[in-house]
Amino acid sequence: MKTFVYTATDVQGNTVKNARMVAEDVNDFLEKIHEKGLFCSSYKEASEKGAKTLHKFTTGELAYNCRQLSAMLTSGLTLVRALDILYKEQEKDNTKQLFREVYEEVQKGSSFSDALKMQQGAFPSFMVSMIQAGESSGSLDVIIRRLEEYYDKQNKLNNKIRGALMYPIILAVLCVAIVIALFTFIMPTFKDLLTEKDMKGLTGALFAFSDSLTGYWYIYLGVVLALVFIIKYSLKIPDVRYKFDKMLCKMPKIGRLIVKVYTGRFARTLSSLYSSGIPMVEALERSAAILNNSFIEKAFVTVVDEVKQGEQLSVSIQRTGIFESMFCSIIYVGEEAGALDTILEKSASFYEDESDSAIQRIVGMIEPIMIIIMGIAIGFVIAGILPAIYNSMENIQ
């Protein structure tokens, strides 16, 4: 299948720009355009590398749309009719176009999961796998309800993380702003009170930094922007990203709290996939990938291989050394009792609550660090200026 980007006009004279359509070839594309009643003025094939997703759904948007779709299917509407209503009620043009394309593909006979796959990664692979499992088992309405619950929980957790980190971020910005104000506005006012003899040691170093920051601020700004760009680019390099992700998980104290957050997400995802009838091997691969941590994902390559060879899941996960032993014990109990999906669901709820506590503890560690850094900066300025001013006043007297 190929993706075409086109500009076309409908019979009412409305123009659609940069729209996308999936087709087997150019002839199939033009036939589909004709079926839609559009006059195509220009089109081109989107390269695999250059193709961009029309819209990336947030967890909140996914939860809302799954909730609407679940309600309509439960009330007895057909999937085609439900998708028709769903795409028409979309407020954003790009999401409306995506759901319209899904609706049209399903109306033509494509499966719901295949129609989602055609949208260039707009819908998460986890969602596609779940829906595919629901279609195979004939329980699509149940699966979509599970997806709504899953994305709703993920959205609430993401909101809690953003809300918890808001204060430390504001504190960090305030800290930087105060330090800059000290060196660019406050310190220069004291310079005329001091003599060359006073400009020694710490005092001289502080005023030299103040002068350079005031006179060459654009260089400092350029260095900061360059560092941000280098860090952002470096994290796209697989080896660098792997070491960074490993460092996150292995950091003293904070690493264990971060792993708790990962454990909650992993348990919830694995529970949802496995209970939906997806094979354990595929469920493990997708559950590890959804954490967006290359260190964990690489470790689970070994876990998947061992499970394929008949090793117990709990034993294989414990060997990775990533998750705490209690989580591995919970999985072992579920395996022995033959109720792994139920145990995983309960452990997911437990670790999601633990994640909330972990986030609060991480924030609790960040706040005093920011205050200490700000205190040290102000302390250096005071230690450098006050003695010099005192000596200068004595010389005047």
C-alpha cells in the first residue's frame, strides 16, 4: 500500500489541501478520488521516510473517542454507523479526516484494525493489536471498553506527572531568573563602590562573570541552545539513548521510584493485551515497547526468547534485574494459579497507586535541590560583595 498526498476540490467548490489517501497504486488512488466525487488538482506519493502522521492522538483523545465508540456499540449500533457518527462529531479537521478515512475503509469492507493501520501511525500499535484481538474473538465492544479504561488511566497518570512536575519547573525557572538578575542588574550597581584592590579573589571572579554575562549574553544563550540541541540529537542515537535510559533506571533512590512508574504501566499493558487473547510473546514485546525505554526493551528481547523456549515468565523477568522481586513473585503466583491475567490486573492497580506516591517522592527530592542551588548562588554573591563593600567603607572612614 502507498500513501498519496493530494489537493482536490469537491462538487460544492470546497478545496481540500494536503489530504492523504492510502491506495495500492496511482490508478487505485485516482479511482478512489473519483468515487469520493473530488476533482484532484495535484498529488504526489509520500515517501516512507518523509511521510508524516496527520495527527498523533493524546491519551485523553484516545480515551474520549474509545468511550464514545464503546457507548454506541453497546447501544446496538453497527461499527460502520458508529464510525460515521464519530468522525462527524470531531472538532479538529485533522482528526475528522483521519476518522473519515477509517470509516470509509471499513464501509468498503476492510477490518477496523486494518483501517487503523493505514493511518500512518496515527493510532498506537497497542490499540491496533487490541482491536485486532477483539475482531478475532468477536468481542470488539468489550475490547474498546477496555481500551477506554486503559487510556483513561494513562491520561490521569500523565496529568498527575505533569501537575507534580509543574512546581519544580517553575522553581527551576525562578532560580535561573534570580541568578541572572543578581549578576546582570544588582551586582553592577555595587561596582562603583569598590576599588581595584577590592576586585580580588571571589569578588573579582564574580564581577568578571557579571561583566561577561552583561556584555556577551548572546554567547551564553547560544551555548545553552547548542547544548539543548546536542542533548536532544544525542538521545536519538541508539547507543546514547540506551545508556541514558539505563542510567534512569539505575540512579540511586530516584531510579527505584522511576521503575515503579514503569512497573505500573507495564503491568496494565500486559494485563490488557494478555486478557484480550493476544499471545504472551507478542504481549510482552508490545508491553516493553510502550514504556519508551530502550534499556527495558532490549532486556525483554532476552525475556521473549526465554519464554519461547519454555522458561517461566516470572523467572525470566527476575533475571533482568529491572523490576522488584515482589512484582516477579506476583507473576509467579499468577502462573502457578493459572490466573495470570487477573493477577496482572490487580498488580497493575497496586503499582499505579505506588506510581502516584513515587512521583510525589521524586518531586519531593527535586524541590530542596532547587532551593539549595538558589541559596548557594545567592550565598556566593553575598560572600563576594559584602566583605568588599565593608572594607571599602572602612577605607573611606
